[in-house]
Amino acid sequence: MVIYDSGRHRYLAIDHSNLGMMKRFDIHRQRQIAWWLLIVVMLVYALEMSHQAVLRYDTFKATAFDLGNMDQVIWNTIHGRWFQFTNQATDYYGPPTRLAVHFEPIILPLSLLYLFYADPRILLVFQTLVLVSGALPVFLLTRKYLPQWPILAALMAVAYLLSPALLGLNIFDFHPISLATPLLLYAMLALDHKRYGWFILACILAAMCKEDIPLTIAVLGLILIWKYKLPRLGITLTIGGLVWSFIGFSIISHFYPGAQHNNFWYRYQALGSSPGEAIVNLIIHPWLFFTTFFTLNRLYYLAGLFRSTGFLSLLAPEWLLLALPGLAENLLSTDSLSYSGVYHYNASIIPFIMLSAIYGTRRLISLWQGWRGEKSENITFQSKNSPVEKISTTGEYKEGVSLHFVSGAMKSSAYIRVSPVTAVIKASLSAGKGFLNRLVEWVCRRHIYMRLARIIMVRRSALAQWLIIQWQRFSERMVPLARGISVLRLQWIT
């Protein structure tokens, strides 16, 4: 390539290889800046938030039923009196054991902290350090899915650290469930790199933080079946999470005489006096759900969660499914503290807000390149056991993963020795498949059901056609805007 130098009135020859080296140097320099920015932000956050948490304790703002209980439980545990405490608040009158309130076996290894310094301040500082470590998997996941934008990875980590939900989790005393936030992020990072041993370990540690975290892990098992094509690991996680959660909740009501059956059901008594009654009421009176829980405060709560990532999470809603157990727990509560956006109630929600924001940003870039008529680079992710997402240059994305639960299990079982348990599972699947086939045949023989099926198919086709037309119109309107804003400029706007 030849460039004319008007200052010296001469032509300069530039080698294309040099331009390539300069381009690679620029990317390399950006990565260095991103790493240094990440390190500085993590150090500043760790120092400042540790100071703020300790200052809150020193100025008598810490609460007895949260930090005081944890201090007692950890002190007693390290001295051989596992999970014992004496401080009880107005919503709990059970026996003096933490297990009658929450199932948190993570307290056992946590008690080792008091071997170094038996003071609540070490819990506050340790919680801050663990939460700040979650910025690393956010940074690495963003770098992997947006390799051409290194600076954006550091900014995504900043968004994680400065999100109001994380700050509220960090500043409000110490809770073992707060450790689940970075553990779930590390679990997703290990899964993304196919380190299944580390993935399972991170899931187990997260489940040890509180009895409702295994419900999130159970949903994660379904995502493994759907997105990652890992039916065995997914089934194991789903069943294990449900069993673990059931054991955690049942410990409260069965193994400790004098404990209430559910110490926190008062938050959901608007649905019924018990979980079973709540389900019956929702079936008989479905409008109860809408009249009771659709409020502006809850909408503001959701907006506050998504605001921390610029609402980019909404562009990848399938990854928000992992946050459903935590969101349901908060939104269905009549206690306004649950959906206030602070405190420790968002620990299992924050990781998947960030994960969906990363995927949403990736999807936005691909759509933008499509509207500009540019070829998407480094966007298609086609790993064998990972999500496949292709976005065409017209801005239309398609999910390339389908659910092959039964067939995948059958095919994989042909290459291993069949155990009695496997034989029973295969027989059960075959029986269920045969029953479904007979049910479909019976339905097809009924004239009214055939008419209903045709109506549904017609409506479904009409809805799909309408959505395609609306998307095409939206894309046509976005083309002029996208062509006026380059992808590089979009990076700084993002």
C-alpha cells in the first residue's frame, strides 16, 4: 500500500505485514490495559469495601440476628459445639442450633477462620475478598466471548463490582450464602472450559452455602441437557440438587424437636398457610397471583437488577432461567426486604445477571454487524459440549442446540456396560415413550382434538409469520442507525 506524505511531498510504502503486526500489537496492548484495570479495580474494591464493612461494625450498625448469630455459630463450631447459637429473633423460637434455621454445612470449613483471628471482622473481610474474586470469572468469560474487545471485559467486571445488589450483599453483615455468588461464577467458567471436576466441586461448595442454592443447581442441570448436550451430568445435577434441597428443608421440621415447620413461610402466607395449600389456591384462584404480586415495587426491583448491566441481560433471556428460583423466592414474598434490591437475597441471582449480560452483549454486537452488512467474526461458538449460537448477517439469530434427552441417553448407553440401574432407567424411558405414543394415537382418533390441533397449528404459524415480519421491519429501521455507528464506536457506547 502506498500513502502520499503531503508534508514532505513524497510517497511512502507500507508493508501489509507491518500493519498486521501493528494491529496485533494494539490488541495485545488493549489486553494489557484490561488486565491492569481489572487488578486495580479489584484492589480498590477490596480495600474500600473491607473498610466500609468493618466501619459499619465498629459504629454499632451490625445486627445481632445476622452477624451476631454467625459469630456465635462459628465460635461454637470451632470449639466442638457444631452449629450452636443462643441469640433468637422475633421470627424464630426454635432450638439453639443454626441447622433449625438454615442448612449451611459450609460453616464447618468457615470456622477455621477463627483459628487465625476469632473476631467478626475477619468474617466481613473474608466475605469481601471472596466477592471481589468473582470479578475474575466475569472478566475471563467476557474475554472469551468478546475476544476483540478486551477493554469491555474489564468494564464488565467493574459492572459486577459496582452493581447495587453486590454492594448490598457485601455491606450487610456476613452470610454464608454470599459465598455462592462467586462459586456459581467459577462453576460456569469451569463448565465453559470443560473442567467438569472443578465444575462439580464449585457446585457442591455453592450448595453448602444454603438450602435453596441446590434449586438453582437443579435448573442448571436442565440447562446442561438443553444447551450443552450433557444429559448424564445434567440429570445428576438436577436430581442431586432437588434431593439436597429437600434434605435441607426437611432437617428443620424433622430432626430438631421444637423447631417450626418453616421459619420463613410467613413471607408467603398470602398464598396459603402451607406450601400445599398455596399450590391449591393458585390452581383454584389463579388471579391471586396477579392481584397480589404484580406491583410497582417488584417491577422497580427487577429494573434495578438489570440496570447494573445496562439491560443487556434482556438480550439473552434464556440464561436468566438460572435466576428463576432466586427471583421467585424474592418476588413471591410479602416481605418488602426480599425485593428491596439489597441485603443478601440476591446472591444466587447476581451470577446469572452477569452471565446473561455477557451473552446479551455478544448478541448485540453480532446483530449490529449484521445490520451494517459486515461479517461477524469470533462470534460463532461451536464447541462439542457447549452452546451453539449462530447469528446471520441479516441480524437473525438461531439456536443450534436441540434437546435429545432420550436418544442421547440411549446412544451413549450402547458404549458402556449396562448396570441394573441403567437397565431400569432404560426400561422406564421405553415404557414412558410407549405410553406417550399411545396417548398421541388416542388423541389423533378424536375428531374434536384434531380440529383443536389444526387451530393451534394455524395460530402458531400465523404468530411465527407475524413475528418474522415485525423483526424484518425492525431490522430495516435499525440499518441506517447501525451504518452510522461503527462497531468500534459501539464498544465505547456499550
